[in-house]
Amino acid sequence: MPDPKQLKRTHAWRTPNILFSLTRVPDSERVIVGSSDFQINELDLAVEKPEPIPFVGSGHTSYVTGLALLGDTLVSAAYDGQLLFWSRETREQQKAVAAHQKWIRQLVASPDGQRVYTVADDMLCKAWNVGSGEAIATFTGHELLTPQGYPSMLYAVAVSADGKHLATGDRVGHVAIWDTESFEQIAELETPGMYTWDPKQRRHSTGGIRSLAFSPDGKQLAVGGVGRIGNIDHLDGPARLEIFDWQAGQRLHELENSKRKGLIEKIIWSPAADWILTMGGDHKGFLTFFDLQSGELLHQDGNDGHIHDGVADDACENIYVAAHQRLERWTIANS
Amino acid sequence: MTDSHFCGSPEHRISRRGWLGTTAAAGTALAADMTFLDVLQSPALASELQTRQKRVILLWLAGGASQFETWDPKPGRPTGGPFAKIQTSVPGIEISELMPKMSTRLHQHTSLIRSLNTRIADHGTAYNLMLTGRVGEPGVDFPDMGAVLAHELGQIDSEVPDYVSMYTSTEGRRKGKAGFLGARYNPMFLTDQMTPENIGKLDSISSVDHRDRAALRQLLAKRFSSDRPSPSVASHNTAYERVRGLMASEKLFDIDQEPRSVRNAYGPTQFGEQCLIARRLVEAGVPFVKVARAWWDSHGQNFETHLELCADLDHCMSALLDDLQQRGMLEDTLVITLGEFGRTPNINGSLGRDHFARAWSCSLSGCGIKPGTVYGKTDEDGNTVVDGEIGAGDLFATIFKALGIDYHKEYMLGSRPIPIADFGAKPVEEILA
């Protein structure tokens, strides 16, 4: 079993751009990254100096914030509101869809590889048929404005391992859980601690729910973001994680860590659901493990760049991290 | 003395008697209190006022807004961030997509300056620079923009405040100062609430008693001064009138006096409400109103911050300009959008931008401005000014000239002349009407 205390960074590659999204080619050391130069590149991390291989097409016109590889089809999403479909084999763009009116924040694939789900600042979650590129359904219900009258954002989306449930989370800490067949909302949760509105000193907010992840059995939902920020000029607040029995509406854990601060951008459950890995940061990055029985911090490490995305292999032995001007691989040795 | 506070042009010289006469002729009962100012919702009267005097509203973007996310976008460059640029109503001029409403109004109202190089990038010193138009010096307490413009545009016998400053957030809150111009030009400073404190009538005094006491005081003062004409006696009486005016100006700060449609146009945010108050104040004759929107200091999450704050700025600034225009006031009201500096081209590890004063932007709208113009240029990454560099003094000279104020004018501090725009400052003629 991978032991979080054996976490070790094995490789780090500097990049000129900020890496916002990452997906892994199964059974390989190859990853595909989306970045702040609006480009998508594939890299082979098995070689000493990986050379980026670009995907070619009309491409995106803003930061690339979501990637999913489904067979040979790569689907990408960006702040330009577009959903692009690419052939991984030829690395050529095949289709472009004007998916949302505002920034697409995240993209997640269904476990069967037939669909992708997107969330955007138009406060909509949409389901897409990967084969046709057509919209299947639109999930509505998140408020367009914050209680103070400012634009809200729909940052996070996750799908359960059986594909039956979908969760979406927004800037003010509202979580909706949806049935992916009926497209109806079946539960909702509130995490007001994720909304960092400062009513007195600076009168704005920077937090919100930035990450969601269902437990392997689908019964629990982890919600990540940042807690109360003292000075919202910076990401100067504790990384905040809440875990729910979402069907019962019961909060099981409410965890904060101030040693390594900032947003939780990515959550990964261990295969046995005995620990959970959170990744993110302020101006630096962190990888923080919590024990899911006790809620105690198990282990923590960091790097020099805010982590925007990360994926693990099936055994959770290798973690690939997309960060501020760097790409990293971490390993978790077995105990 | 009573003539010394006008901008100088005969057509803008306030004739208080004329003003009172106009309103009296309109059949309006000019009670001793200031509730009559609400008749200014009448477009005809608002128009009458606007032909006489110039006003300034400063939208102060405290903490420093990003020029990349407002007036000088660089999409596709490493420094440009994620936002696109959008075409404005002026061919060839593009601004950030975060300012869509202003993009449709540029040709009507607004000029952009993209070439400020003010060098100073710490909040306190830069604040003083951008609100006094010059670097401070020991021993001289320079007045800020509001005090100077209150001095130049106000009237000595005004019953409304000359300088109102709203700053709700606590971060970066500074009161503003009249400096060597004296306390007469200090701002009425509103912080926690938008209605001035301690200007209400005591509950223990009835309205009738209040009016009667004022009438008695006026009667005695008139009898006294008729035999003793002197500036000091006149000043004493003016002070009483001014206090009475201030006491009765409470309604000016009450946006519930406005029709629902007008309030809706400004939107639900506090900044919107304060912009509406600003419009009410200048309409009633307040020469300078500062509305501070804090806090733009986006060292972390610059893009999230600007998504939130630019939506507010774009909407409220557009609503304010529309409202002023519809009331016929924009020709005589200058709306300045300014902060203490801009933000760095570099995007830091928290997706933030830091302080940057070498190449940044501001906007001027309305009075004296040639709309649809852009002055100055930065390089392709926004690192430096490559054309039309100006400093804070030049901006002040431009503001003064737009308002018809001689920017060469000097105040005397003892025997030392102090020019109202810093030594060597020149206005940007290209954006002046």
C-alpha cells in the first residue's frame, strides 16, 4: 500500500508557462498539459529532457483549464468558453464547440468515457457526448450573483466512480449533486466557510470551492478550497477541506491547515479510502495528506509553484503535478 | 473674496441669487432647509445648474487596478493574462473584455491615457503623489485634488459641502487633506455609513423651533451687520448659513429619494449606491466628490479579483456617465477613474500582479474631454511606455485645463508661490476638447 509518509519528488521540469491542466496517457509516462500560452502539449516523462509536442489547430484563445483523454480523443476546455476535440494520434484538432458564454473552469470525464462534463462562469454545468460533440444536458441551479451582487463563479465538478452522480461547487460554497441519467438535482450541501467575502477591509473575495472528489464507493464527497483569509490581497488563508456523507447531508470532517496555505485545487482519494491527498497552494505549492479515520494530517510536502492540477496512476504510486511554470512527478513508495 | 472661488469663466460663475431666483420663479418653496435640492430631479433645473458650474467625480480605484484588465489589454502575450480584448465604439481602440459596457460608450464620453509613468509603487507615497500631483516635500502640506478643486470650483457661500469623500473599506483608507488651503476645504469624510454623522437636528428641538431660532438669529445678525459692514461679520454669518445647509443636506445622501428605475440602473452594489450619491451631490452643487472603491491590490488571484471588481466598475461607471448625460450634466462634470498605480506585467505564483507604476492607465470622461481618444502607448508586453509618457503633474494639468482652470495659477504660501500643477507640468492637449 502506498504510504503517504514516503512521498518524494523524483522529477521537476521547468516550463516557461503556467500549467493549468494535465491528463495522463494510461499505462505510460506520457502526460498532456494545457497552459497559459493557450497551447496543449504532450510530453514523455520517461526521457531525461522531455520535449513538448504540440497539438495543432485553431486552438484556444485563453488559458487551457481542462483536459480529458478518452481513447484516442482528447477533449480540452479553456477560459475562452470553447470545448475542442483532438485526435491524440495525429495531434490535430477535429472539432470546436462554443460550449459556454464565460470561462470554463473544469472538465471531467465520465468513467465510461462516453461523456465529459464542464462547469463555467455562466454558472452552468453541461454534459457532452464525446462522440458527437453535442450537448446532452444542462444543469442549472447555481446563483449568477453572490449575496453582495457580484458575479459568482462555478469552479468545480466531479463525477462518481460509477458515473451515476455528479457534483458541482461554486464561489459562495454551494454544492449541488445531480443524477447523471435524469439530470435532476438530488442533493445539495452548503460550505459557507469556503466563501471568503471580506465585508470590511477590502470588500471582495478570492476563494470559493475549487475542487470536488467523490470517494471510491461514491458515498462521500470531499470539498476543497480555502478558509478564512486574513489578507485577501494574497492567498493568505488555511487550505480547507470538508468531507460529507452527501446523501445524509452530514459533514464528517472539517479540516484546515495553515502551515502550507492557500487553495486546494485538486483532491485524490486513496484506493482504499484510508487517506486523502490535497494539492494546491498560495504562491507556493503543497501536497497534504489527511488520515480519513482521524482527520489528522498524515504528511505534507511542497514545491516552489502553486499546483493547479494533478493526477495519480491507478495505484496512487505516481503523482503528476501541473504547477506554476513547472511540471513534477512525485512518488509514494509502499510501506 | 466672494469671487475668488470660481473657475474664472463668466458663464460658469455662480450667481447664487440667480439660482435662488430661478427656483423661486419655478414656484418652488425654498425653505431654509435643503430639501429643495430634490427638485433638481427636474431635468430643466439640472440643466440650468450645469450651465453654470463645473464638477468633478473621482472614482478612486484604491490599491491599484490592473491596466491589463481594464484599459490597456495585451492578450496573447506572456504578460497578457487570460482575458481577451474587445473592440470599442471607436474603430481601432480595444479594451479588456471585462469592460463591455464602457466599450460601447467610449466614443460618447471617455478618453484613455495609457502612458502614465509615475515611478512610485508603494501605496502610501503613490497615493500622495496621485492625489496631490507632486512628490511631497518637507515643510509643505500640499492640498489634495479634492481640496484644490473645491477651492477652485466651489463658492464661498455654498450651503452644500465643497468636498465629499466616500471610503467604506478600511484598507488603504485615507481621509484626504486640504493642506495649506486650510480646514475650510477638508473633505466631509464618509466611512462606515453614507449619511454624514452629527448633522441631524437634535430630537429635543422641534422643526418649528429650529426654524424660528434660525430666523431670529438672521434677524439679529442682519440688524448688527447693517451698521457694521465688514468681511469678518459677513464670514461669521456665512458660517452659520453653511452649518444650517450641511444640517439639512442629509437627504442628498439618501438614495431612497431616487426613483426605483434610477437605483436599479446603478445596480445593487455599494459602489453603485455611492456613485448614485455622488451624482446627487454634484447635482446639488458639490464641486468635488470622491468615491473610493477598495481594494484592488491583487497580489494573489488577480484575475478573480478583476472579474469581480471590473464588473462593478464597468457597470457603475457606465450608469453614472449615462445618468449625467441624460441630465445634461456631463458636459460640466469631469469623471476621473484613477488609482495610485497599476499592476505588474509579470504574473506571479499566486496568479497575482504586484505594484507597478512605470506604464499604466487612467480614464477621463465628460467635461472638457475629447471623447473616443487614446493618449500614449506601451510596448507589446506592457513593460514600458513607448509613446507619450506623462507623470502625475501632467495629469493634474490636464484635469485643470479640462475644467477651465489655469494650470499655471499659483497659490501663495507665505511669500512662496506654489503652482497648482507641479513645476513643468503640461496638459495632454490631444485629449482635451
